[in-house]
Amino acid sequence: MPPVTHSSHWGAFTATPAGDELHITPFAGDPDPSPLLDNFTDVLRHPARVTRPMVRKGWLEQGPGPDARRGADEYIAISWAQALDLAANELQRVADSFGPQAVFGGSYGWSSAGRFHHAQSQVHRFLNTTIGGYVRSVWSYSSAAASVILPHIAASQDEISRRGVSWREIAEHSEIVLSFGGLALKNSQVASGGMSEHTERGYMRQAAERGAQFISISPLRHDLPDEAAGEWIPVRPGTDAALMLALLHTLWRHGLSDEDFLARYCTGWPTLVASLNGTQDGTVRDAAWAEAICGVPAAHIVALAQRLHGKRVVVTVAHSLQRAQHGEQPVWLGMVLAAALGQPGLPGGGYAYALGALGHYGKAFNRVSFPSLPQGNNGVDEFIPVARIADMLLNTGAPFDFNGQRRRYPHIKLAWWAGGNPFHHHQDLARLRHAFCQLDTLIVHEHSLTATARHADLILPATMTLEREDVGGAPTDRHLFAMHPVAEPWGDARDDFAIFRDIAARLGREEAFTEGRTVREWLQHLYGQMQEKLAQEGVKTPDFDRFWQQGVLTLPQVDDGGRMMRRFRDDPDAHPLPTPDGKIQIYSATIASFNYADCPGHPVWLTPDEQPDAQHPLWLIANQPATRLHSQLDYGRHSARHKQQGKEVCMMHPTDAAARGITEGAMIMLHNLRGAVLAAVTLSENIMPGVVQLPTGAWYDPVDPLAARPLCRHGNPNVLTRDIGTSSLGQGCSGQITVVQVSLFTGDVGEVQAFVPLNQQERL
Ligand SMILES: Nc1nc2c(c(=O)[nH]1)N[C@H]1C(S)=C(S)[C@@H](COP(=O)(O)OP(=O)(O)OC[C@H]3O[C@@H](n4cnc5c(=O)[nH]c(N)nc54)[C@H](O)[C@@H]3O)O[C@H]1N2
Ligand SMILES: Nc1nc2c(c(=O)[nH]1)N[C@H]1C(S)=C(S)[C@@H](COP(=O)(O)OP(=O)(O)OC[C@H]3O[C@@H](n4cnc5c(=O)[nH]c(N)nc54)[C@H](O)[C@@H]3O)O[C@H]1N2
Ligand SMILES: [Mo]
């Protein structure tokens, strides 16, 4: 097979089969290809692949219904015909008896880069076109708190993050890049849909060489790359809001706040000042007050505020800060800080929420992008904030607050998941297992035997992206890729589309689902739509066959980042922001009217209700992994190479380690009320004392899957994290930080089993 083009969330490449492995060459136009590409080399034939449809024994024998054995049952391999019949009959049963509002089709997850086979879209289209809809989920694990609060205070997250201050402007104009949570290159190497040019490193180098100063406020030094030549200010996890309030207090107290900007472009600065200077409740939120909370010395806070004054400053706040209780607050305060410095709307100045968290942010946009798969109409109104899945399954009918609404959790009987891994992304995994045990049925499509697959009643083997044809593209990537199959499907794996088509056929809805098109015809159809739109803009493109043959197409872009804020600054009356009075809301009457104690009408510091104590004296940071995307291809070469003794590696400060008799490379146990996790340890001065860091993504591997407090021997931190919403406003994921104790582990719980095939029985 000659080398063919393909694309992934972490980069485009060509692949050549070499025995059972692949030889991968990064896209020639990529200035800084991602090492994650290496994860593709050895996964095609890995034992962790799902090769046959499988049914859980208890479900087959006893029929659908709540079952506490999920996660610890046996599986039986069945034929596709049997699997498709079981799936179709069960969906029909639930839809007939309870309606589509008893089916949860949120199916959150990143899936793979191809736009047609995007698994979540396939699920949605399938449920809409067969049973008329499903209960959906809204927003993301990434940034739910920000997605909800930003439109109240300024504009949509899309506008602030994707179309906000651009990397190019920063490289050319910013004097100070003040970054809460850093600008880690490990994160910006990824972008949903594709990322053909990794330019962040180059932009940071260019800015630094011009003299821009990068300041990273984070518990971890390496959240800022060497190229930025920046400074590191360690901060206690979860306390940035206090630090930001103190910076604001200092600016105000020293007469350094841009009062003209605040009066002309913002609403509510006097209200916030009353809270900063103690008028409101007697507490002065000054640098000394913040030092006690965030650990940054008061003198440093004052000096930093003074240094920011009069400079072209861009403030960034990483997604991670809002993936915590009260996560809305640092997002809000980042905007207020930029406003108090008078920066929004200036070239290279203002607020770039989440810059660098993903490769999409701060980039130019395609004039026209490849369309996504049409999902059809969902006839069900009910939804949940995405991270409230376990709450929903455990509290049927109970009320919950969300962004000014009071809603109720629907009663779900059947959940269908393709392209996501809840046992990777959700918090408090023992609770999640318990929640999934309430279902009548869980159907999972997977190419690999993730923990989620191992809790399913029906496991349907899906192809990997490498085994099918698709088109890869993202609105912020000027290259569109023909994704050619690199290998034959392994075992009995089928495309998600083919699986759904065959189930739809059993329900008499094949035509509605497929519109009579094959995969290739869908790709041609979607390409044709894009071509037509481009033609309207006077742009000529090759026909599909030529595109397919040449493998890559360069699309025209517009580089108008920051346009909304620039126009607002030029003329706020003619170009108001999409807020109630058209200004930046430092006080939001709308949010105040919700009467939420955990998210009042102006930004505040609220003490989180979980903090280090005698039993759990350390903060745990459970951040994104450097060696893979989430849990994807955790068994791939690059990910595997960075484990030690097959376990994920936890970073710890030498002082914390010495106090516990822990030495470099030792096996440790992180534990709290929810469970325990084993990991290998690496000691480093690049993490602040009192904090340990264990990335997400190691596949959940409980020694006893049924334990109330499970022990994961592989290193999945979501055993430990807490399953609560960020606040009544955003109800986002709070998984970034929690508290733990760490001890040396000398026991023997056997080897990691996460990648071992299921002990399946053949059905006769
Ligand atoms: N503690 C803690 N938890 C977190 C976070 C954190 O910071 N801390 N971060 C959160 C964030 S930001 C996110 S976005 C989530 C990510 O959570 P997910 O998006 O659920 O994680 P992935 O591992 O990307 O899951 C994608 C799954 O889809 C499968 N897959 C890939 N391609 C296909 C396909 O074509 N078909 C099918 N059927 N399956 C496919 C992969 O094998 C994988 O199992 O995690 C969240 N969880
Ligand atoms: N390699 C790789 N890249 C990824 C992903 C991946 O799985 N792998 N996932 C992608 C996805 S879906 C998303 S949403 C983004 C997520 O982007 P982020 O949420 O920004 O990424 P994280 O790595 O979780 O966190 C960034 C850094 O914030 C710091 N931090 C944590 N808590 C705090 C705090 O309280 N205060 C301060 N100041 N800093 C803190 C941590 O040191 C951490 O390294 O990443 C994307 N990029
Ligand atoms: Mo995310």
C-alpha cells in the first residue's frame, strides 16, 4: 500500500503500513508536529481492540433492567446479526413504552477527527431519524462554567476564545502576557477536527524575542514553554479568584485602574469596588488578604499590579481554572482585570479566555468550512448540563438549577454512547458505576475495550479512524484533508455509520437515516455543499475526485480576530456587546436575579467546600495528559513509553515526598474518601509544595470493580475527583482539582489489566 494522507485531532500525516505497524510521517506543512502521532504506530492490531460484538451475560439472561453487576460481569461474543437485533429490539421497546425522553443520547466525547464519522453526530442523527429524538446534554466537560457565564458578561465563548485576541497580535503587539494556568504546548497541540499547523511555539518565541514578557500563574512551572522565556508565579490550586481580586484592589487603591474605560465600557465597577475596599461587608480584599488564600506573597501581588499598569497586556485564563467548584469566578475576573487595565479592543491587549488550551484558539478562520453531518430534529426538550450525568441517573425526577432555570432530571432507561469514554471523563467513578447500574440498558460503540465498554450491556466494535475514509477539517485549520483508509478494519469492526444504518433498517428507518447515500456519497455531498458556498464567494475548488486524489486542499481564511472588541472600543453605541446594556458586566443584574449563593451578581472569592485538611493535606491536580488525547490510544507507543512499571506517573515536590519516605520512581497510593489510585512518582521542584499532579487518561483499572471505594492500579485520577457542579449557574465539571493523601505503596495488587481482552465466552 502506498503512503496515504490521514488526519487526527493532533495533526495530519501520511501513513505507510510496515508489518502490523504503521510508519507515520507528519504533514510536511506542519512546523512543529505533535509527538502524539506516535500513538498510531502500534495500535491497529493491539489486544485492547474490540474485535467482536459482545453482550453482557446478566443482561442477556435476565433482560434489560437495573443491575449492580455492570463493570464485573462476563461477556458473550455474538454475531453482528444477533447484536443488531438486540440493539434494535431494545431501542424499539424503550421508545414504545417510555418514548424518546427515556433515551439518553448525549454521548459526550471527542471521538476522532473525520467530520462525517464524528461518532456523536452519528448517534444524534440516528436517534432523531429513528425514534424522533433523545435527552441531550449541553456544553462540555472542557468549559461549561465559562460557556454559561461569558455570554452574561461579554459575549459567547466562541467570540471571546476563538475570535478574540489572536496569536499573531500577541506575537506583534503584546507587552505582557499574563496567563492564569499557563499556555502549555502539551495542550495546544490538540484541536477537535484537525490541527495541521502547530504554530503556538513559534508565536511565543516571536513574542519573547520582541521583548514581550510572559508571566504564568500556576501550581506547575512547565505550563509555560521554554520558548516563552517567562516567569513562574506559583499559586495554590483553586485560589486564582482571590489573587485577581487583590490585583484589582491594588490597581484601584493605587489609582492605577483605568477609570475612564471602566465608566464608559463597563457596568458595575463601583459595586465591585465596594466589595474590594470593605464597604460592602467589612472585608478588604487587598494583597495581604489574598496572600493568606493563594500563597502568593502580598508584596509580589502589589508589584505585579504595578507592573501591569500602562502596558499592553493580554490576560489569559486556562480552561482548567473553571473546571473546579466556583469555576465561573476566575473566568469573570479575567475579563474584569483586562477591563481595569483598559485593554479590551487594543491590538494584542484584552482578554483571551482559554488561549492555548486548544489549537483552535487565537487563530484565523476559514471563510467556508467543511459542513458537519446534519443531525436531524430532536423532538425531546429535556437536557442536562453535560457533567450532571450521574446526578441524573441517581436522582430521577429531582429538581436542579441551571443558568436561571429550575429543571428536573428525566427518567432514563437506555443510554447510547459512541465516541466518548465516561469512565475517562467523569468524576467519582464508583458513583458513576452506581449510576450506570440504574439503567435498563447501556449500548457502547468502541474500537477499544475502554472501561466504559466494560460496563456496557452491548459492545459494538467500531472501526478506528485509520480504517475508513473521511474528510478532516476544522474551522480554524486552513487545510482540508482527504482521510484515506490506512488499514482494513480489524476483526469484525464496522463503521459507526454502518452499525446505525443496519439498526435503522431493522426499525424501518434506513432511508431516513442514510438519505440513500453511501459513505463516499455523503463525503461527496458534504464536499459539494462546501464547494457551492465557496463558489458564492468567488473561490474555485477542485472537484471531489481531484481533492480525493491530491489529499489536501488549502482553504481561504479571514484573519479578523478581536474584531468584536475592537469595534466596541471604537464606538460602543454603534457596536454594543450582546449583553443587556451592551457593556462589559462587572455587575450582572441577570446573574444577581438568579439569587445563587454560589454565583452572586458580581465576581467574588468563595471558599471551596473541599480544602486540604489533616486527612487529605495535598491538592491533586488532575490535568490533561501530555502523552495522548484524554484516554485515546492509552496503549499506544508514546503513551505507554511514558508510564513507569505500566503505571501513570504522578509529580510531587521533594519536600512532600521526603516527609512520607517516598523516593524517585517509587510506587505510591493517592487516596481520599472516594477511593485510591496507584501511580509511579517523579520528584520535581517544578511543582509547588503541597500539590501533586496526576494527569487524566490512564484507563480505569479497579482491583475490585464492585468496591464502594475502588483502588485503581493504573492511575486514573477520576477515582478521586468529586462529582459536583461548578455552581448553580454553570453546573460544569469540577474534576481538575481535589484533595488527597499520598503514601508509599509496597503491596502487591498484580499487573495492570486495563488492556487485557475480555474473558469472553463464545455463544453456541
Ligand atoms: N479529572 C478530570 N477529568 C476530566 C478533565 C480534567 O481536566 N480532569 N478534562 C475533561 C475534558 S476537558 C474532556 S474534553 C473530557 C474528555 O473525555 P472524552 O472525550 O470522553 O475522552 P476520550 O478519551 O477522547 O474519549 C473518546 C472515546 O471515543 C473512542 N473513539 C474514537 N474514535 C471513535 C470512533 O470513530 N467511533 C467510536 N465509536 N469511538 C471512537 C475512543 O477510543 C475513546 O474511548 O474529559 C474530562 N475529564
Ligand atoms: N496533550 C493533550 N492536549 C489536550 C488535551 C489532552 O487530553 N491531551 N485535551 C484538550 C481539551 S479537550 C481541553 S478542554 C484542553 C484543556 O485545557 P486546560 O483545562 O487549560 O488544560 P489542563 O492541562 O487541564 O490545565 C492547564 C494547567 O492549568 C494548571 N492549573 C490547574 N489548576 C489550576 C488553578 O487552580 N490555578 C491555576 N492558575 N492553574 C491551574 C495546571 O498546572 C495545568 O497544567 O486541553 C486540550 N489539549
Ligand atoms: Mo475538553
